[in-house]
Amino acid sequence: MKGHPRPRARSKDLELEIGSTAHFEDPAYYTTAYKRRSADIYYYAELAVEVGRPVLEYGCGNGRITLPLARAGLEVAGIDRSPAMLGDLRRRLRDEPAGVRERVKIYRGDMRAKRLGQRFGLVLCTFNTLLHLYSREDIEQFLARVRAHLEPRGRFVFDVTIPDPAELCRRPERAYFAPRFRHPTTGGLIRYSERFDYEPLSQVLYVNMHFEPQGRPGEAWSTPLAHRQYFPRELEALLHYNGFRISTVHADFTHDPPDRSVGTLIYHCVVATRR
């Protein structure tokens, strides 16, 4: 590839594995990076209260959405692969009232395979977790698990960022800088930048997040992130051929329909009735 290539893992599978896990190994940084992200919390909390049934959340992480749902009185089961994020969620749960703690059940596992032996009125896949399903086989296995976990008239709701052509066309050799910040884990001032490298055949966008301690470039480190880019008509077909019917699609955590300026799509789906 021309330009400034990203660091390569030993194999494509390993590269994707690292790109799906590395960003979640530092819960303190993750919490700081997304502390101002709240629209999805309000959206999912309102939806869960409306449904009023136990919730299964894929990609629960360290509880950014899980805990508000439990505080609103919902029983929540959370599935995630990251030991670090789940460990942080358990720590945070210790600071919650007993009622909240009792309403949260945490499970470590692969979203394509984990079986809970329980059905839910609402299954959520939050904050781009779906974008870590890189192949058709991955998403088919996941959707089969969703169907198995849904009550007969339950709802499956997930959000994905819509692919941005301008972002996909960025030159991999160019670094995009953000304002400096103080890292919550190291305590030091950090010079932060990102590089973007899109592979059109696999439809995977690789983001290399680079952290350089101020005045100490030799101690810099990088964190890779890999997101599959799903286009709306592609998702429509994948859901249809895997037994789901889209009931509605919302834009950017509002109740508005999408238009050409939309950044995030929220899909509401039910299991399709067999004819």
C-alpha cells in the first residue's frame, strides 16, 4: 500500500483481533474519551423503560449504558469480550446501591457464540459494537444468537455509524491531530493523533491512535482500532436474509428519520414472521 502503512500484525485474522480489542484495554482512558457522549444513553434508557422487559446488551464494556439502564429499574444482562472493561464494570457496581447491583448480570464471551439460555424483551448492540463483525459469517453467527435470545415479540436495536466517504478517502500517511490532553492513567500530558487506512475489498477501516507523552517521544505508543464499514442497503439485506424485519430506523439518537446528513443509524428490528 502506498503512503505510511499502519503497523502490520502477523496475519489478517490477528490484525483484526488486535483491532477489535486493543482500544478496550484501558478503561480509564475509555471513560475519559467518551465522558461527554450521552445522547445514546438517554435514547436507550428511554427505549428500555418503554419496553419494560429485561434487557440484553452486547458490548456492555464498563457499563456506560448498562448502569443507567439498571438505575432506571431494568434488569440488564451484559456481554463483552474485554476482561479489563468487565473488571472495571464490576468495580463500578460495588459503588452502586444494592438494588442496582442485583439487576445487573455480567458475562464474558464472544457475541457470535455466547448462549445465556434466557430470552429478553429487548436486545441491544450499542456504540458500534456491530462494526467488530468483519465477515458475513461473523454477522450471521451473531444474528442467530440474537434471534435465540429474543422473546417472541422482542425488539433488537443497534446503532452503527454510517460510512463517511471523506473519512474513507483519507491518506494513510497523514496524521490528524486532536488537542493535547492529560492521560487519566499515566497522568502525563499527551499529544494525540490518528491515521486512517481503509481497505475497500474487506470494507474495514483501520484507525491507528497514536499517543506521545509531551517531551518524551521515545515513550510513545499506538492503539489500533478496526471497524467494518456497513452500508445501509447492505445491512438491510443482511438483516432480511437472517430472519429480521426492520420496523424503523432513527437518526443520530433522535426519533427523526435519516436524511443525507445522518452520522449514526439506529435500527429497530423484530424477528420476521415466516410465510
